[in-house]
Amino acid sequence: MTYADVIVNITAHALDRPFQYRIPEHLRGRLEIGSVVTVPFGKGNRPVTGYVIGLSDQPALEPERIKELSEAVLGASDEEKRLTGLAVWIRDRYGSTMLQALHTVLPVKRKVRAKESRLVILQLPEDLAGRELELLKRKHQTARARVLEALIEEQSLPWEIVTEKLHVTPSVLQAMVKKGYIRIESTRVYRKPPLPEALAHGAVSLNGQQQAIVDSVCGEWEKNPCGRFLIQGVTGSGKTEVYMELIAYAVSRSEQAIVLIPEIALTYQTLMRFYHRFGDRVSVIHSRMSEGERFDQFERARNGDIDVMIGPRSALFTPFPHLGIIVIDEEHEESYRSEQAPRYHAREVAFQRGRMEGAKVVLGSATPSLEAARAGRTGELTLFKLNQRARAVSLPEVGIVDLRTESRDGSFSLLSRPLRDKMENCLQKGDQMMLFLNRRGYASSVTCRSCGQVIKCPHCDVSLTLHANGSLACHYCGYEMPMPDRCPECGSIYLRTFRAGTEQVEEEVTRLFPQARVLRMDRDTTSEKDAQLKILSAFASHEADILIGTQMIVKGHDFPDVTLVGILLADLSLNIPDYRAAERTFQLLTQAAGRAGRASKSGCVLIQTYDPDHYAVQCAARQDYEEFYRQEMAFRSMALYPPAGSLIAIHCSCADRGHLETAARYLRLFLEKILKRTNAAVLGPADENVAKINDIWRMVLYLRGGSAELLREARRRLERYIEANEGFSTVEIQFDVDR
Ligand code: ADP
Ligand code: ZN
Ligand code: ZN
């Protein structure tokens, strides 16, 4: 190969295209995708660093005009090369700039200085030092004198003491180094996250089901280096024990492991279990760490100081030399998808990294995503099930409260009569309860309180949302209709949006149960650092009887005395204008139900809803994943939503509304042209769910139908079209695949 495509590592949007350079003779055959090189750049041929993202024999312009690259940067590690290769894949899969993709996989800027501990050490023999000190004092060089005097006492002092306590500037110290008075020694210290004291956590011996999984995965470790597995097991069925056993096996073969855990579930208890098992060969990254701290953890991984990295999405890019296994716990969680370009999904990127580096991928969930469940059924993933809780605890009893009967009887309280009875009962026994109100959804879809139907788009089968101008609109295709006076299904006049919040729940609870002690956890009460932890630990130590909260409270926390869980309005997540609404609801309800009866006490769950016959509600109540999967997959297949079909969202934003509309229309026209005579279609443009943020207008188009490759090719052509047309320069355009 004679030419290399190089991305120049400068953070300016305009430079986000590769430049071609000739590879000098001595480097031919030695460069690969991901190599870090130095190239002459711009008019002045300034040397800059770049990444090789492609190699070819074809010159892109007349060969005389192609510059020669200067050198390959030594010490660019294999890890870095592999991760750059991964960035190339991510860029092509999700559509983003190459720099955005590079910054995702090599996230910590090199500029972050490693933390050092520096010592100032006396270089002179003591008698000579004494004489020099006299000299300095006579010359009134007081700063130098102070340093020397202190060092005669101590021989060496930490840099911080000298600069901060003796008030000596670094330049004075440098001068003293030059004169041979002192030397400065620095040792690299890594910022380690504080290691919790290992908890006395008895080792468990795996049960038959767990052991079978371990045997199966380890039995073909070498034969099937890129094996992919899904462990479908209810909360508490012992998945984490299985992960740890698999990781121990990898470590015994000198391979490393990455464990992805949703940030919200990255609890103290989980970390302790890993620390207990793997000691200080474990590290963790999380979003509250500084860039420098994260950089250091990645360095420790690169240097072989650790074997296991635990963290949210970004831990996936830990530069391990011999990655053996990637575990993704709670694989269905939304937080595994990046909200910024490139909008990648950790599951898919883990598969790709596994393929490139010969590492296994193990997914775990009680309620797998449709994607994973389907792959488990087509054989792309090996599916294992753990269907009992490891510690004998019965699953809770789940009941459904039909809110339509409540409202027909004139009761509009957020606490239905059956729920109030259970609460009464629970309080009398001195047990605890959790009341859960999912507020993440959009409160602006319209539901009939008589028949429970939500008003949906006739074209997209997602709920319409009520706008301030009084019309109902679809956020997929842009369809609009006036708000009807009566329910289109049953003719009732009780068409409403939901405006329930956790504050109202708290008011209602304290009104009905004035003697109960109540805690509330939502965005408002947890804005302060550690507030969340404080609320949870107060509840754990029984300082309250009732915990009211949003979805924050349903994840990963064990409260042995909770025997009642109330889900106040399942419809809130059921009616979000998103084709995944049923999936999200099923997951949330199942998870929330898992909060009750965790220890020795048996529990009870009540789900309140206006749509009690909905399969997501019914299946969650029966804890019947298979039936849910069957129904949901039938819906996806019929409507061609992922994973049955492909979908690409094209998010456009611009400060000028008119310009945005014009640009979006042009995108549509272009796409219609290139998709003619294919089975793919363009939907929209439509306003986004939130049509304006910070005075920036937002619209979205969707590409739907056809194969993933067809849509990907359409996206590539669209990207070229956008780049070639000045008119799009003020419009920010991002792609979102399969969402
Ligand atoms: P999951 O990850 O599926 O939620 P965990 O691995 O956290 O399940 O297991 C739940 C609880 O059961 C933990 O306290 C764990 O120590 C315990 N446990 C798991 N497997 C066993 C086993 N084979 N024997 C005894 N206890 C077990
Ligand atoms: Zn109705
Ligand atoms: Zn629609």
C-alpha cells in the first residue's frame, strides 16, 4: 500500500475528513488502521498528529500533489490501534464524524496530566550546603535560603510543602536545580478509587443451573473465542455469581474482563462483591470521577495492573492488552445507548470489539431487550436461563387494579381503594412499602378514562401528543388531528392527559396516612450530591415506612422489609410516543415487582392502570417473559420496527425555524429519490417530542423498512449530499440507528 488516509487530530469540524499522504518507503507494510502518525499539515507544513483510518494503492489526486507523511509515532500501543479500528467501525455503523468516533473510543484527552508525586532532594553534602546557605543569606536570596535551610534539616521535602508552605516558586527551584543544589524526583502515582474494606461475603458454591452455564462457556473457550451468550434470569437468580466465575476463568488464563453495569445500578454492594473476589485487580470508572481519575484507570488497564474493569457504557473502551470477556449486566437498559453522536449501542459495539479481539460477550437480564431475546432464539446468541432465585424466596404476588372502575365510581385519587387497603395492612404489620410513579414518560398523551384507550397515530401505532395549540400530533410521521371532544373508541367525554407528579402522591399519602413516615426520591429531592444515597440508606434503616419515587427507586437496591410495591400509573410509560413503549413498561413493571419480598418475607405488588388488558401489563403481572416476547415481536414484525425491520432517525436542529423546515424538506426529497423502487420509506419531517430546546428548533425524519444495509447505504449517500451543500452548514444533523 502506497497511500494512507489520515484523520488529523484537530478538533475542528471542517477537518473531519481524511487527508491522503504518501507512505515513505521505510514505512510501507508497517502501517495499519489505527497507527498514529505525524504528518505535515496545511500551508506551513506544520507537523501534526493523525490517525490512519484507511490504506490504499490509489492516489486520490495527482500523485505529485500528495505529501509524504513524516513518521509513525512509536509507542502507539496495539490497544490504541485496535480501538481506532473500532472507531472506524462505529463511524460507519452509526454515522458521525470520524473525530467524534475517535473521541468516543479514546475518550480521555492526552492533555490530562498524570498525577505525580514530586520530592525536592538536597544534592550538596551538608558542610557545603551550610556554606552556600551563608552565601545566599548574605546576597539576600531569601527564597533559596529558605529551601536550603529546610533541606539541611530534612534532606528531602515534598514539592507541595516547598511551594505552598515555604512559598517558593517553581522557577526558583529550577534555578537551584541548575546550580546543582537540589534535584527533583517524581514518581508516578495513580489515582486509585478508594478501596472499600472487603466485606465478609461468604463464597458461594454454584447451583446446578449456574454451574451448567459456566461449564458450557468455559468448555469451549478456545474453540469459540468470540462466543456470545445471553443469561436470562430473574433478579436474584445468581447471574452476578456466574459472571464472577467466568471472569475468574478468564483471569486464570491471563485475559482481562470488562463488566458493564448501568450507572444507576453501580451500587456499593455490587462493587464490594467484585472487590472481595478480585481484590485490587479490579478498578471502576463512573461519571462522578474526574477525567484524570478515569485516565489513570485506563492506564492501569493498559499497564496490566488490573484484570477487571467495572463501569457504565464508556468502560467498554478500556484498553486491555488481552481482553477475554465482556459482561453486560441489565443489557436491556436504555443507558447503554449513547445520547451523543456517535449514538452507538454498547451491546452492538461489544459484539464488534469481541469479534475484533477474540473476546466473549455475555449479556444478562431478567427482561432482555427484544434484540437480544430474538438473537437468543435465532441462535446468534447462546441462550441460558436461570429461572429460580438463588436464595429460596418466592416471587411476589401481583395484582392489577383497574382504574376505569375507580373513576366510574367517582374515585380519582392516585391511591385506589384496593391499594389503600393493602397500605393500611402493611403499616399495621410494621412493614415497609414503595410507591412508584414513572414520570420519565410524556404526560401529554391523551387517554380515555372510561375505556382506557390512548389516542394513537393511524400510521405509526404510537400515541399522539397534545400540543399547546390544542392539536394532537405524531412524532414519527408528522400526522396531525384536532383534539376530539369524545373518545373515538367509546364516545366517553373523559379524555385526559396525565398530570401526576410525585409531590401530589406525597400529599395524598400524608393526607390519608398522617401517622406514616414518608420519604420521596425524584429529581427534585436528589439534585444534591449523595442525596440519593442518603434517602436510600435512611429507608434501609427503617427511618421511614413509605418510599415514594420515580424509576430511580426500582433498580438494584435490596430492602428486606419491603412487602408492598404500588405502581401508581402503568399508563405513563405505556403511552410514551415510542415504538418501545410496551417493552419499557414490561421491563419497569417486572423490575418494580422484583422489589417486593426480597428476603424472608413474601411480598405483594399492585399495578394500577387504565389499560389492564394490555399484554405488557398482563405479562408483567404473571412474570411471563415468553408470552410478552411473542406478542411484542408480532407487533414489531407487523409494523416493521426493530428488530424485525430497520430504522434510522435523522435528527436535525437549527436556530432558524424556517431554515430548518426547508433543510428537512430537502433531506426528504433527496431520500425519496434514492429510495425509489426500494422497500424503504421516509417518514416525516416532524417536530421532535421536545420541539425546541434552548431556542434551538428540532425536527426528525425516519428511514424505515428495507434491510439494515440498504438504510446504511442511504445514510452514507445522504452524508455526502449534506457535506456537498452549503445550505446544511447551519443545521446540526445526527443519525440514530434503530431507535
Ligand atoms: P443476580 O445477579 O441474578 O441478581 P446475584 O448473583 O446477585 O443474582 O445473587 C442473588 C443473591 O443470591 C446474592 O446474595 C448471591 O450471593 C446469592 N447467591 C447466588 N448464587 C448462589 C448460590 N449458588 N448459593 C447461595 N447463594 C447464592
Ligand atoms: Zn373511551
Ligand atoms: Zn405517525
